[in-house]
Amino acid sequence: MGRIEDSENPTVRKVLIGATIVLGVLLIFMSFKWSFGPSKAAQLSNDRMFICSKTGKSFSVTLKAGMSVPVYSRYSGEDTGYPAEECWWTADGQIKSSPDYVLLNSEIGKPEPTFCPVCGRMVVSRNPRPSPGAKPPPTEAEYRARSAGN
């Protein structure tokens, strides 16, 4: 008892065989997808935040082969999207739980340093996410005062 061949009802036997085949095909498909598809790390690295240079609004982009910067921005309707840097600071030097996205001046050909429009602190390329107890980057006023002292 319990074997497919022992079933007296041919319809039940066909359903069980069909379900087994479907399950087998699904498992084979998932195995190939997990083995040969993009890794979770690759997927995460392809999903990036960009910022529209005309509107200052940030948006997510999934990078694909052949794309170039600037990318199309739905906010301006033009190719005005540049990679965004994350700013994790508040104006009073505390760490935030979610970042603000900042367009670096260097992305658009400006030589001066970039300061976050929300907190006023310096943002650099590959801006590191702060750890607790980290010293905040300088504000524009602090940066200018240090630069003037040199």
C-alpha cells in the first residue's frame, strides 16, 4: 500500500505522477537558477542609487551592460542621473538610521568639495558608513576654517 502502482484509481495515479514530474522540473529549474544565475552580492551591486542633477531627487537604477552615466532620470526626462553618495549624518554630528543621497560636485565637473544639502557635512567619493562613536565629517564652515588656517 502507498505505492503509486498499487492505486486502483488510474486518475489518482496520473495526478500523482504528474505532480511528481512538475515538482522534479521545478527543482531542476531552481537548481540551475541558484547555480548559474547572479549571486545575491551581484544583484545588490547592480542596484544603485542615482540622483538627478536637475531636480536633486534620488532614484534607484538596476545597472545593465552597456549603460553609461549620466542615466535617464524620470524626474527631468533627460539623461541627468549620476551615482549618488550616501550621507549618514545629522547637522549636529549624530548618525542617522537612513541616508540622504548626495550628488558629488566631481560627478558634474565642479572642483570644489561637496557638502550634504541636508546636514551641511562633507561628502566624499565612496563615503563610508559611520560606526558608532565615529567622528563626523566637517561642516562647510569647519572645512573653510581649516583650509584658511593652512
